[in-house]
Amino acid sequence: MNEDAEPQSGYTSPPPGVPVKRLRFRLPDLPRVRQFAEGEARHAGMPEETIGDFVIAVNEVATNAVTHGADQAVLRTWLVNGDLVVEVHDDGVWKPGPMPGAVGGMGLWVARLLSSELTLDAGDAGSTVVMRFPGKD
């Protein structure tokens, strides 16, 4: 594990000593996930005009976690050099998508467009998506 104080691109866990906020959620809790995300964006000093896109990205990944992964997931947030990092983890089994011609299944694609960085780790221990968003101007 990289213990550098200055994380590099692709860094997917909080640096030692950085405060981490955590929210466990299920499908009916998605409104609470969006409120939590908005509060975290404001706390991070994210520009007002980008908060809506941030909440959309978090909502897409959180929705995927509890509809395509497991019935319960965990969202964690932390700050790194002014950027807001969001991790969503579920214990489900990875199901690739979307299929050609699908009208849904675009959540990760949308989140990738809206975040400055997105990593996905899927395997036997579940799926984890980590997104990074610029914080303060």
C-alpha cells in the first residue's frame, strides 16, 4: 500500500489520518445518499455550478450498487489536496453492461464523464467505484 502523503492518480483509499465520512444505504435510502453527497460537496467548497453534476454522478453509482450489486452498499468520502473523493462499495457480483441498444445501464458512463477520475474494482469481494472531483476553486 502506498503511504505517501501526496497520493498519485489512481489512489483509491484515504491517506492515513484523513477524516472519512461513511454512509451505509439501501435502495430506499437513495434520497438520503443525494442529500449526503450535496452536503459533502458544499463542505469541500465545490463550486455551486458543479454540485448538481456531482450529485448525479454519486447517485448513478449508488443506484447501480443497490440495484445491480447487493441490497446494501457503503459510501465513503474524504478530501485529498482539496479534491473530494467518493467511494461506493457493494458486496455483489459484477454484471457488465449495458448491452447494445439498451436505454438504461449508463450509470458508470455518466459518472465517468462527470468526475475527474473514476476507478472500478470488481471481483469476488464485490465492486468498488472510486471517483474524484475537484473541490475548491
